[in-house]
Amino acid sequence: MERLERAGRCLRAALARGRLRRRFPALLLGIALLGSALKDSGLVPDTPLRNKRNPLNVYFVKVAWAWTLWLLLPFITLTSYQLARSKLLYGRPKSALLALRRLGALLVGTAVWYLCTELFILVENLTGECSLQAKPGQPARLYASKRECHQDSGVWNGFDISGHCFLLSYCAMMILEELAVLEALALEHSSKLRAVINVLLVSLCSLTVIWVFMFLCTALYFHDFSQKLLGVLIGLSAWYGTYRFWYLKPFSPGLPLPNIPLSSKKYSYSR
């Protein structure tokens, strides 16, 4: 338990004041640019991570949104409810309403993930064609989608926007934004709730490290430069459009750490 507390304390210190959140978009763009340059120059060594069936890709990246949702759901619920109960914001009666409102960010994130994924599939189908040798005596078949082409063991050549670059950048930015609530959360040092939130904090930070590492692997081994750049730009645009624009409006899920008096913002979670 003491190790968990120390880990939580170090992570909160690293996340304090929002420096990491402000610099993270530039970091992701830099990884995409540098990784693409190394890939195009042929300087990337052959490793098991080049294989799409590697465990990190199969068990984490392929279900990246599920992992992010599964960990953020209890974290947002507990921290939002506790923040409201601390009377820094609304007082005790509206605690549950604040938590429900903040959980709307997960619904928005799910909609963003689904719509962008469908858009990427549509773009690839509209811009592609199937490479498949016709059988003797049969006319060449026209394929309308990548799925139809693959069903006949063909190769679909289309503009494949990097869904990994999109989703991993969006998930990482969303996690960092939600962790901002710790800057004003008041919890007693020996409380069970503090231990639970520490577990979630360490888990979310570990997940973010995995997302960034797999983002790097995608930049080094997969997709063309334009496909990766467009993917990360869409991911960052989705983050900016929600957390930096829409969530500032009254009719929205709101920010994890709403505007509160500076005298109340004492990073009290570290007490």
C-alpha cells in the first residue's frame, strides 16, 4: 500500500500544473514525423512489433477504446462525485448530477470513436480497388469494398487513414485531461477511496504509456506518412474540439476541473 501511495504521489506531481497536457500534442506529432522518417529511410530494425499479431496490438490496441472506457468510467464517477461533495463546486445534493454529467464525456468519446472509424472505412472503400487475378474464362469482378475483396483473397489498395494513430492519440489526450481533476480533489490520507483512486491513477498512467509506445510502433512500422499524419491530426482535433471548445460551454459534459476560486485550488489530494 505504501508503494502504491508513493507511486500515486509521484504521478500526481508529474501531472500537476498541466505542463504534460500542454506539451503532449507536440510530442505525438513529433513521434509521427520522426517515426515516419525512420521508416522511409529503412533504419528501423526488424522486431516482433512489426507483426500485427504481437500481444500488445492484439490484446490492447485492437480494443484500445474498451480499455480506456473501462478505466475512466470508475475514475470519473468517483472523482466527480467526491469533488462535488467537497463543496468546492455545488454542495452535497448535486454530487450525483455532476458525476452523471461528467460521464457524458465517455458517451461523447464513444461517438467520436465510432463515427471516425466508420469514416475511415468509407474513405478506404471509396479510394481503393481490389488486386485480384481473374479466374480463366470469367470476367473481372468489380469490388465495392475492402471486405468483399478480402473474402475472395484479394488485396485492397486504398487510402487507409491510420486508425491507430487516431485512436491512441485521442485516448491518451482524453486520459490526461480527465486526470486534471486530481489537482483539486480533497481526500484523507488513510481513506479507502484514496487507495482506489491511486489504483486507477497508476492504471490509467500505465495505459497511457502503452498507448504512446504503440503509437511509436505504428509510426515506425505501419502506414504511409500522410495516413499517419491525418490520423493523429483527426485524433488531436477531436480532443481539441471537445475539451478545449465544446466542454467550455454550458450545455456539455463540462471539464474535469471546472473554474473554482484560486483560494480553493491547493492541490489538496496530496495531503
